[in-house]
Amino acid sequence: MTCQLTIRAGDNGKISPEGEVVVAKSSHVYLHAQPEPGYQVQMWYINGNQLYGGTKQFRITADEDKLDIHVTFSKI
């Protein structure tokens, strides 16, 4: 079984990996956000729900069929 991830970053930063990613269900996925100079990670969202704020690195478990992952950035 697999999990389809849609991974994207908001304005003023990047995320790795990015785009459409398919992984084995129940596997761990490590994400790294890179804010542009003068910006910081504001919030991580999974399927539209706020999860964590302020951290550049994030680990999720691919425990659903589809996950939408989004990170936002704010000015320091």
C-alpha cells in the first residue's frame, strides 16, 4: 500500500522534497523547510490542519492514502 503526498511551500521559502511524492504507507517522511533571508517558518499544515510552528525540519508518518503538506513563512 502507498501514500500519495502533495508537498508545497508558501511564498518566501522552499521545501524539500517538493511536489508529488509516493511513499510506502506507514513510512516516515522527513521534510526540510528553507526560509528566504529575513523570513522564518511560520506553520506546518497537514490536510489543512495546523500542526507545528517555527521548526525547519518536520517528520511525518504516511498513515493515510493521501496527505497534503504545506509550510508557510513569515517575516522575522
